[in-house]
Amino acid sequence: MSERLELLKTMLTESPKDSFLLFAIAKEYEGLGDIQAALDFFLNLKKENPDYVGLYYHLGKLYEKNEKIEKAFFTYKDGMRIAKEQGDQHSLNELAGAKLNLGDDDDFEEE
């Protein structure tokens, strides 16, 4: 385990629902190649704070890396809805581009 990951996890014990810490730990695990741990932290973040718009792009990309294309598509779509609600045009554009690279609504069935 990296020193940075150890520090982040220590900080998380003090603030167990801190969205930024959950996100940072997920990204750290992803960087270390522990895809399951990264997924677990991303999904925990989604449960704790579904409005954390930055989550959706990175979770979608993780799904893509693991060839879960349909999950990635709907993750981007969910993130787009949240970005619109928040008026976050940058995130909306980023998520729309990622989603478009996978196809359109006709290519996937609703979950």
C-alpha cells in the first residue's frame, strides 16, 4: 500500500463520508491496479453522495476498462443528468463525449 493511500485512509477514519476522500482513495486504488477496491470506493461514494458529479466520468472509465460497456454508458448518462441539474457544463460535455464514444440510446437497453 502506498504512503498516500495510507494517509488517505487514515483521514477517512476521521471523516468516513468525505466525498473527496472516497474519490481520492478510489483513484489511488485504480492507479495501483486494484480495480475491485477502486470500484468498491467509487460505488460507496455514489451511495453516500450521488450528486458528486466527478465520480461518474471516472467510474464510467473504470467500467470501460473492464469491458462493462453498458454499465459505463448508463453511468455517463446518470452523470449527465446530475451535471445538468447542477449547471456544470464542463462535466456535462465531458460525460456526453464519453457516452457518445460508446454509442447512443438506441444501442443500449435501459437498466
